[in-house]
Amino acid sequence: MAQKTPGLLSRFGADTAFMSFVAILMAFLYIPIWVLIAFSFNDSRSLTWPLSGFTLDWYRKLWSNSDLIAAIGNSFYVATLATVVTLAVGVPAAMVLHKFDFPGKSVFRRLILLPITLPGIVTGISMLNMFKLMGFPLSLETVILGHATALLGVVVTQVYARLQRLPPSLEEAAFDLGASPWRSFIDITLPNIRSAIIGAGLLSFVLSFDEIPVTFFLTGRDNTLPMYIYSTMRRGVTPEINAVGTIIVLLSLILIVVAVIATRERKK
Amino acid sequence: MSFLRRNLPSMLVMGIPLMWIALFMLLPYGIIVTYSFWLKKYPTFIPAFQFGNYVTIFTDPQYVRVFLRTLKISVLVSAASFLLAYPFAYYLVFRCRSVALRTWLYMAVIAPLWVSYLLRAYIWKTILGTEGVLNSFLMSLGIIDEPSSLFLYNQFAMVVTLTYIFIPFMVMPIYTALEKIPTNLTEASADLGMGPWRSFWTVTLPLSLPGVAAGFTLTFCLSFGDFIAPFLVGGPDGNLIANVIATQFGAALNWPLGSALAIVMLVVVLTIVSLSDRMERKGMTGGV
């Protein structure tokens, strides 16, 4: 009773402390991104404060950079195919984890989720060794296989989580009505996990588009966009990278919005 | 025929992922295990069965130092991420009364995951560099007179950059774990006369430990295997294990040693994952 006032006061104090903490964290996360964007429009080659003037030159330069354009094309190719392949393997894998019981299931689960925590470099060099041993030339296709393997865990966790939340009665009803496993998957399960698949697919696409550690070891002569940017960075910091970066930030933002809408659509 | 038709779908469903794992995970891991026992012999390497590569890794001070440095950096990154992520997640779950604000703040922390990882490392290089944004900013304010090399190319820069990159992986599991704690538990402990600190220490924190364990596992393992951020902001004594591995497969051309290093990394990651699995199961708040 006597504690009421100090309790309220300390609650107010705690709220203020929490708010300032959140504000600092947001500043830590977002000021750097604004810095990146600001310097992409700055008319000086060096990235030093204060900003000297506005220009679109760095963006204009991107258009005439044919290596960059080729790298972007390669990245789209790799990310699209890697997403398709990882979904084709990951969705069945999630179904297996959800539906079947078999000896070694926990090993299977661990292995398939391993690449989430396993640094990409291990996936990269182990697959590099295998391709070299088999005399398989490195190319964008070997990169696709590497990405699909590295991203499997992402797809499996997302789809599996959704499958776990589906009431089993749905499929049982389909079976009772005489549907084959295949039919019941297509007509019952798939529509219910569709938004999870779309979400996982979008995330895989972004992660593959952006991937370096696996690509670093598995690519042949062709560069993907992040590999191209990386090799430019080795030579130093330039506003052109900021311009590419700003475009990437913008595209990521659009994709996030798409993902939010796509995964929300289910609960009408 | 009809047997095949009935069972073909489930055989495919089982078969595709199993084959993939066998071909693209087990086989490659098997190959690097094999390579790790081979010998480097100019100009390439020859099959052998000896533990020389592992002996080198654990006795040559050069590798021991890199190994310890990597451990130190990964622990610091996990700790820093934890100190930032826990109060944030706690605020979202227990203190933030507006659902919209909670959703937005959560999204704001997760969203950077969708923005190129490479860019996030690069940004810090441009900010912390000698000719960088922070230095020139501090100079324009008159706080320092000449550019300081204090910020870039050291372990501090590496910890800041990796924390910046991996913090979403700490927020997500802690948030999920906190969200699962029924509010009536903390209410009950308050009714029993426990102060907010006591009920935090005895109720909330222990119940959220599985999430903390998952967060530490992710941030630790990801920093442990990173070679891009060290390369961009780490400087000469900022090499981590992954950089050394990359060198063995590049300039140094010592695949057996590189494979052995990769195996050591694989074992460290597996150990940490199974430890945290055990912790999560002990926590019994459920899990994936």
C-alpha cells in the first residue's frame, strides 16, 4: 500500500530505461544503413564526413559496368534454380520428418538442419573436394548445388513448423474418403502449407542471392553479384559499392513486404 | 505395378532427401575426413594415413593462436549479442503494450537478415576506417584532431561488425522462448510477494534459457566460421580459422591441412549444437 507510489515511479523509470535501450539498439542497427545510402548520393570519391554534394553519377556508372550487369544476371540464375532445387528436396524432407518414423530419424533430422549452424566454408570446401575428385568442372551449376544444400535447413524448419500445426484430422478425413496419399497431399496438405513454402522460398532466394562462403569455393569463372562486389572491395572502398548497396537494400525491402503479405494471406 | 503406384509417392518423398544428404553431405564430409589424413607433397598431395595435420593444428603455436582468437571473438560476439538482444526481447514480450509497435520493432530487428550480409560487413568498413565516416565525423566535431586508427583493423571492429550481422539470430530464439512463458507464472510469483527482480531471476530467466542457448549456438557457430568480416575489418592479426582454411585451399595449396582444419571446425560446431540440444530438452519448454 505504502509501496504503491515508489512502485509506480520505478515502473516509470524502468519503462524509460527500456525505451532508451530500444532506441539505442535501433540506432545501432539503422544508422549504418542510412550512412550507406547517404554516401551513394555524395559527389566525392572518398567516404568522409561531411557530405559534399548531391550526385547520381555512381548510379549512372553502374549501368555502363558490363561485369556488374553480368554478375547480376548470374546471381538471378543461381538464386532461382537454387530455390527451386532446395524446395524440391526440402519440402519432402519436412514431410518425412513430420509423417514417418524410422530408425536413424534423429540423425536424419540433425544432418538436414546442420547447415543452419554449420559455417558455409565447411559446406563449400567439402563439396569443392568432391567435385574436384569426380572431375566435375566448377561452374554456376556447382554453386547451385552448394546453395541448395546449404539452404535445406531453412526450408525444412519453416515447412516442418507449419506441418506440425496442421490438425492431423484433415489428412485422416481425406484418407477416409478414399484419397490416395498423393491426392491428399495435393488437395489437402499443399494448400495448407503453401504460404510457408512461399515464405521459405523467398528467404532461400534472398540468402542464395547474397551467399558468399559457399560460392567462393564452388564458382568457376563466372562471378555472382556478391562475389563481384567482394572482389571490388578488395581494391578499396568506393561510392559505387554504396550505390549497388542502396539498390540491394531497396530490393530487400520490397521482398520483405512481399513475404509479409504472402505469409499473411492465410488468415483472412 | 499397383504396389509401385501406391508406394511410389512415399518412396520419392523419402528417397529424394535421403539421396541428397548422402550425395551432397555425407560423401563430401567423408572426402574431407579422408583428405585430412593425407600428406602435402610438392606440388600437390599424396594419400596417406597419418595424424600429422591434426598434430600441427594443436601444437603449432601459429594455429593454436588463431584457434584461441577465433574462440575469443565468437564468445565476445555471442555475449554482446546476448546483452543487446535479451533486454530488447524482454521489453517486446513483457513491457510493450502496443501490438503494432511490438510487431514493427520485431520486424525491424529481423529485417537486416534480408539485406546482404556482405553489405553489412562493408558498411562497417566504411564507417570505422581511418579515412572513414566515424573518424571524419569526430574530426568535424573537433573531438579528435587527426584520424585515429583505433577503430578499424582490430578485434574490436570485428566484434562490432559480427554482432551487427548476427544479432537477429540471438533475438529470434529468445523472443520465442519468452513468448512461451505463461504470464500467470510471473503474476503468481508477484502475488507470492516476490519483487520484479526476484521473479525475473527465479521464474523468467530460467524458463527462457533454452532460447538463450539456441541464440548462443547460432551466433557462436556463425561467427566461428566467418571469413568475410575478418577479411574486411579484421586487419593483419584478425585472421580467424576460416581465413586460414581459405588460404590452405588458395595460395598455400595445402588441402590436407585445410581439410583437417575444416574437420576441427565441424567437430566444434557439432559439439555445441548437441550441448544446446541437451539444454533445450532439459528446459522442456518444448522446441522445434
